[in-house]
Amino acid sequence: MEAIKRNNSRPTDPGLRRARTPSRATVRLLVCMTCVIASPAFFSAPAQAFAGSESGFGGTRFVSASESGGTAPGDGIAGGDASRRRGKRAAAPTIASFSLVANALYDEGRPLKLRYLVKARSRTIHVRAVVRTAAGAFVTTVDLGRHHSGVRQIAALTKDQLGVSAPGDYKLRLSATDRSGRRAARAARVPVWLAFSYSDHRFPLTGSFSWGGADSRFGAGRPGHIHQGQDLAAAEGSPVVAPYGGTISWVRYQADGAGWYVVLDALDGRDYVFMHLQAGSIEVKPGDAVPTGKLLARVGNTGSSNGAHLHFEAWTDGPWQFGGKPIDPRDLLENWYASAPGGAQAASAKATAATASAAASSSPLD
Ligand SMILES: [Zn+2]
């Protein structure tokens, strides 16, 4: 009897025991699954709609927001008639977030990046972006394709895709439809339009700077030669960026003159030269194709230089030092400066702030 009892409670074949008796973990899993299946949320929306949501179980948030008035933080649904919403709200897709990584787009520069999240009951959604000028004129509709709902997306759009060819201010709106053709509403804090600017050029310095006085101008006298560029006084380490897309043709060091310098063969037909750059700051090498706005180097005081500044030259009618000739770049720089993305006013405030300190220096920067 004793032996039989022992056999019943402890089978000699461990494999048989595992097959017949659910382990503690399996029991726990079954209990969990029972809870999930019993939950109304499980029936309310497919799992796909919640992938990538912020909370661990996004479905609960989505459903509660939809059925309690649509005003839960982050999931609220703006606008619409309450009675109509009660019937259809749970089914309507929602643009839960929409933003731009940066709002300045340059010719040959990085594409404009959109971040967005569309929640929907259907597995996939079809998303489009509508582009208009800041004044409201229609530009184009960009098809962003069909993809999973409930998953955060990043779309990178070039200026050609966005249909922008004239420099200026534009705006962008997102629209999404589910498989049944229902158009997405927007969550409460999601903007209708996002503004961006497009420019085919950029001022070569970012941050504070000063135009300096007469000694900083093109044509100013220097011992044995004339000044072939425009000096822009700026703090050592200020970023120097490509004013136009192109190819880097030279990166050299000249101890008794230009110091560290870079030459850009730009797509607008000119060569641009950046001198006295900070040692070790140059980010490009000859042959590099660079987009407008690419960080080239940082302002320095190398070579024959009396203080941190960017010596900027513009060459036309042929490559730099191979048949070309330097032109006074002041008008060009002022135009770039005035049309700086973000508004000339912002740039103007920065320039004014730097002028006072630079004006104290009486000797040419060189
Ligand atoms: Zn100079």
C-alpha cells in the first residue's frame, strides 16, 4: 500500500508527470490569459492599434479615452458632436502626435523629418501630408504610404517631395484614413499645421557675430596687398556652416596667412573660402559633397590673425586660385543674413549683441 501511494503521488517517469500535471508557470499563464480574454479592452480594439504606445497596455488608455469623453491626457479627441462620437468615436483613427524634428529645410540639405503617431482600430492606415505656402496656397500632397497604426513613424521628405522650389515659409498638415476610409481626427494638443521654411542658402555663421568696421571690408588695405574677403568677428569655436551645397576642394594650413582654411566649390557656381579656422575643428576633407548648412569647421584665430574671426571670400569666374577672381561678398552675406531661416530679426539681435565687443578692436583682424 505504501509503495502504491508513493507511485501515485510521484510518478517514476518525470516526462509523464510534466505532461499530465500543469506546472505552476503554466497555471499562472492560463490565469493571465483568462483575465485578458475576460477584459472588455481585449474585444474593443485589435492589438495592432496599441503597438508602440507609451503605456504598457495602451489598449486600456485608448478605450477609456474614447468612451469617457475623449479628453484623457494625450489621447483626447478634439471636436465633433458628442452623440455622434458616442457611436463612432471608438472606431475613428486619431492623430495622437505630430511634430517636425527641425523646421528649416535647405537646398541640398537634410530632408525635413516628420514624427507622428496615428492610432486606429484598423491594422493599417494610409497617411498623407498636405503642403501649403504660409499664405495658404496649395503646393502639393505627399503620399506617405500605408503602414501600421499605433506605431510611431518618422518620415524624411526632400524639398522635391515637398514640392518647394521657391525659398520661403510653408506649412504642413497630416491626414490619415483607415481601411474603411474614415478620416483621422486630431488629439487635443496636436496642431493642425506645422510651419517650416525652405532656403537654398544659409548664413555661414551660426551664433553671434559682428560685421566689423572698414578694416573688415573687401578691398581694405593690408601691407603689400588688399583684403580679399569680409571679416566676421565671432567667438572662437562658433560653428561655420556651408552657405550653399557643393564639394570641398581644399583643406590646408598656411602658417603666415590663412591659417587653417577650407574651400567650397559650391553649386551656385562660386567658390567660397573660410579662413583662420580653429585647429582641429575641420569636419570635412577634399572631395566631400556637403549640403547647405553642413558644419564645416569652427571660428578660430590661426595663421596671420588678430583675434577670433571668420575671413570669408567669394570667388567667381572659375575655381579659387585657378583663373577665378575674388568679389566683394558683403552684399551676398547681407542677403543671406536677411533671409536667415527663423527670421532676420533673430539674427539681427545676435549681430547687435556682438558688435559692441568687436568695435573695441581697432586693428584689422586680417
Ligand atoms: Zn580677413
